[in-house]
Amino acid sequence: MKRKTTFGVVHIGSIHTSVAIVAYRSPTDFDIIEAANKEIPLGEEIFRHQRLSFASIHELCRVLQGFRQLLADYGITEVYPIATTAIREAENSLGILDLLKLRTGFVFHVADMTEEIYYKFFALHQKLKKNHEVIGKKPVLLLDVTSGGLGFTGWQNGSLLFQNNIASGRLSILEHFTKEERSDIMFPSAVRDYIHAALSPLWGSIEHAKIHTLVLSGFEARIFASLLSHKKDTSPIQIDPDAFLSMTTSLIPLTTRKLMHEFNLNEQRAKLLLPTLLLYEEVVRTMHIESILVIDTTFLISYAVWCGAIKQSPKVIEEQNELLLGLAHSIAARYSCNPDHGTRIEEYAAMFFTALRNVHGMTERQGMLLRMSAILHEVGKFVNLRNYTLYSWQLILGTDIFGITDAEKEIIACIDYYYNRDNPDQHDRHYRELTRKQEIIADKCCAILRLADALDRGHSGKIKSVSVRLVKEQLIVEYTAEDDISLIRWSFQRASVLFCEIFGIEPVLRRK
């Protein structure tokens, strides 16, 4: 029988603030012991004023104090609080977080947009893998509509095809228009044109995937699914795209009042439904979708599944990391990196990380960051061969890397900036902008990446096999090669200097 772990999850969203007590066994086997949510429309206030008022913060604290009591009643001491768009976009977010900590005891992690979309993908991916083996044989698009953005994730046969994010969510679209414009009879038409313009740059990069199935989740998706499907108690619910398009056409003119009447919604919900339906419509028409699936997975449950997997499903996390690394290879290919060289450096870096496991003090997650930096270490050459590590740093920071937080992306960028130049130094702003914890990880990974890159310095694959082992205070790297490897030996010797400084271990290169 699978081991069970019980914990709490708290989420501050743009509309609802929620709590759930979860009994977790696996990503597809868990129970919600208790759940509660309170509608607090923080998102509209944030997008309109860029700040939360004291009255809203006070109400948020009151609700969270009630959640704290609920968790205490169940004896739950392990709690994972997370905040998304509303807190992330607030100019006074630091003050809000400090006040929440003082008044409720919750220390919230604020997820960036890519991270938020990733948690949803993680849960949906696990659910699709278990229950619907047929789904995924043909390309699938998981569309996640949040208050502040959109996530487009392509998936087929267990591999990520692409991942793109756009800062045009349901609330941010509404707040682009004034109150007067939103009350105009032509408002839906203007929103449709706005969405078309916002998404147009995306299609060229994903249309080659020939998406077959669109997977949706969230309250708005479930609303129209309940009308268009006879099987309302199953998940996922399958919808015919033509029936969906007929429904949106029948709703014209698509006014808030009409949506309130047709779907029995309050005004706030109807306002959010309008841009969401138009977003769905744009995707279905443009991508020529053949099937739509609606899954009843919320962000709160998605994050709970992720937290549970981190605690006790290491194999699932490892499989997911391989998906992310595959996507990193796709990013490297986009910038015309040498795929064979990148793969070799990734393998060597992973071998060094494993051999040093008992002394490097890094987590498996940080090992994945090392592998990702190995894959992306030459992307800057796409821009300019001179000073290319600077352009690598800029490109990595400017790219949404799925499943990687902004803080982790800063580490990867710094590793790839320093791996082939002077040692990291506090006088350099690229290094100075990191926190102390980030600096330590970047230093260690940079030292390892330099050694790994030295083993294929000429990009020729002259070394045919490598084995690595730690013997006392020496890292023994044994290799086989048929050709002269003078460049590799000299490069390895130079790379050893930083490695010795960081780890206090001497790398030794030996022919087998």
C-alpha cells in the first residue's frame, strides 16, 4: 500500500483565496479531506490601481486567520502557502507579504507566471498519463488561462513540443479597456480584435505541431462544458469544437448581461467569462482543433499534487525533469547550438555531479540546473561570436524556461556567463545581483561546467568514453581516445583551477 502524507495548501488568487487539506499517496491518488474558499476580488483592484488597499489586506488577513484555525483543528502543521497573479503584480507586494506573515503566520511563496502555469501542467500531465493513454499519441495543446497571462504547452508521446507564455490573461485583457469602453455594445468585437493581435505572433512558432486536441481547465471551461456535454459527471469532458464555435456564435452580441442570463452567473464571473470565451474561440479557429477536453483540475489542487510529489514521488519528479531538459534542448536548437556538443557536455556534467554527490552539498534540483546550463551554454553564439557569454546571459534571462523559477533562471544565466571567462567576482554586476545562496550554487555549477566543457573543447567528440570517480581528495577522470587531445588536456588543466578553489579537490585526467 502506498505511503500517505497529509499536509495543507493555501492559495491567494486573483478572485478566490483557498485552502485544502490533502492526503497524498501519488500524483493521481490523493484525497481532499477538507477544502474552503472565499471570493475576494483582489485581481481587479491590482490591475486597476497596481496596489492592494489596506481594507483588502485586512479582509485577506481575516480569511487567512480562519484558514489557520481550520488547519489547526485538523492538526495540520505542514502547510504550503502560495500566491499568484494578484500578489505578484502588486507594487506593495513586500509590505503585503510581511503583514500576512505577522498577522497569520503564513510565509507565502510568490510564483512567477511561468511557474504558475507549470504547476497546472504538472497535474494535468499526470492525470492524462494515467487515465487516457490514447491522448497524446496526436499533438495536445494544454491552454492555461490565468488572470495575468496565457500558457501554451504542446505535448506528444511524453515529450514537450513547445512552451510559450503571453501576458494577456482574462483580467489583464479587461483592464486594457476603460469602464466606458467595456459598457459599449462593440466591446466584445474590440476584445476579439485585441486578442487576435496579441496571439498572432505566437502561431508561426507552434502551427507546425498540427495540434489535434485542446485541453482546458478552470471555472470558465467547466461552464460551457456543462452545456455542451451529456456526460457531466466525468473528467475529462469531451467537447466537439464545432459545437463550441456554434455556441459562441449564438451568443453574439456577447455582452456581460447576456452571459449572466445564459450561464446564471453573477456580474463579476460574467465579466471574466467574456475574454476567456473569446480566447478559446481564437485558439480553436486558428489551430483547427479537432477535439476539446475539459479537466476539472484547479490551481490549488495542481499545487498540492506538486508539493506531494516533491515530498514522496522522486521518480515522478525525475521523469518531469527529463521533460524539461528535453525542452531546453529545443531552446538550444532554436539558437543553432551544436546538439552533439551540448549533449556531451550535459552528460559529462551529470557524471561529475554524481561522482561528487557526497561532497558538493547540492540537491538533485540544483543538479538539473547544472544540466540545463550545460545544454544552453552556447546560445549566445547565435547573436554574436564575440563576447557570446554576455549574450547567453541576456538570452537566458529573456526566455521563459518552463518549470524554472526566475531565481533559478538567474543561476543558469550566471553559470553560462562565467563558464568561459574570468572567475565570478563581486565587482561584476552579473554576479553581484545574485543572493548569497544563488552565488554558492552558481560557483559550484560553474566549476563543474568548466571541467565538462574542457572534455569536448574542440567540439569534435575526440573522447570516446569517460568514467569519473572520487578518490580521497582527487577527482579521477579516465577516458579513451584515438586522436591527439592536447587541446582537451590543456583546457582541463586551466578549468581545474576554479574547481580546486571551490571544492578543495584536484581533478586528474588519465587515459584508461
